[in-house]
Amino acid sequence: MESHALVRFADNVVALLRDGSSLTQAKQPGSSPRFDGFTVASYVLTETPPHGGERHADGDELLLVIAGECVAVLDARDGRTEEIPIRAGDAFVIPRNIWHRLVIDDPCHIVFVTPGPQMEHRGLRDA
């Protein structure tokens, strides 16, 4: 019989690897580690991240807002920008390879399910 363990999600990230296994790693300052599979992490964001956007080549990203609200800003393939409000209880899927960023006006608790290991960040936004 396999052993099961609780994971303190506030302090750890969980990797769901492509080979079907999983692992847990302590959170470190900065962005979550990238794995060959999905990184599942929970963060309370209190300000807009400083980068100009990110995109994921390995698959769609799932955002689940637990508390608060934020705005997902997506750069559509036709050159337009879409702003999608996401509120507590909402889940939102960001399609593969779409540049996106979050705008945070008030604290927002979000669970991220992020594909990896590939991810690109744009440079820092202008202040």
C-alpha cells in the first residue's frame, strides 16, 4: 500500500509530472519552479507582477481565484488586448502561447496550474 501525505499548500508547490508521478517542493522567493508537467501553486498576490507578460509553450494554464479578484490581460493573436475580470470562485483558462499578465488592485488568492517546463517572460514594465 502506498503512503499518502498532506501537503501544506501555503508553503509548497506540487508538480504533476508527465510520467504520472508527482513531487512536492518548498516555495522559494520569486516565481514557481518549472517541471516537465504541471506546477500547481497557490499565492496571495498583493500587487501586479513587474514583468510585461508571460506565455507557456507546453499547454494551457489554469487560474482559479480563491479570494479577491484580478484582471487577466491577454494579447490576442489578432493584435488586440483583452481584459478579463476574474473573481473569487472563477476559473479561467489561458490558451497555450498567448502572452498574458495579471493586474492586481487588491489582494487576490490564486491557484495556478501551469504547464512546463517552458515559459517566457517579457521584460519589466515601465513604472
